[in-house]
Amino acid sequence: MPSEPLIQKCGVNIQAGCLPVIITIFDRVKTALDLAADADLSGRIEVWDIQQFLSTNISEHSLFDGAVRNAKLADIIEKYNAIIARAETDPSLRIEFKAK
């Protein structure tokens, strides 16, 4: 969930030359954008809806082939979890998923 500490971390990342991206549920996109505006960071933080982000990535990486969609989703989640393990201190950010 977007929060002031997350926005502060985004500010630090912006100062380091990075473009922060917040990926959250649809209902929290506006919250993230409002928090960014309150911190005078409007337009400097990308905020994406998780469902659109995942749907787009899964479709693209599976080459729009439904037969390989779950395997590609599992691969994307595995890579995401590796990033979380390397870069974050909160393991609750990991995603658990078993491909069918």
C-alpha cells in the first residue's frame, strides 16, 4: 500500500537519478498519486495498477499464447521475488504462486 515512507524512498531514488515506479492495486493508484503530489513529486514517480501491469507483461512474454501463460507468469513472479529478496527488507512483499 502506498505510504509516506514509500514516497520518501522514491524521493531518495529520484535524487540518485532513478525513476521510481510504484505498482499497487487499482484502488490505491490515486492514493499514491496524491501522496506524490503532497511531496512535490508529481510527474516524477510512475504509478501502475498491478492488474494491468501483470496482464500486459504476461501477454507480451507469452507471445499472446494462452498455453504458455501460466508458465510465463510463474517466471515473472520468480524474477520479482528475486528482486524483493535482493533489494527489500520486508519479505511480505513476495508473491506466492504455483503454475497450473
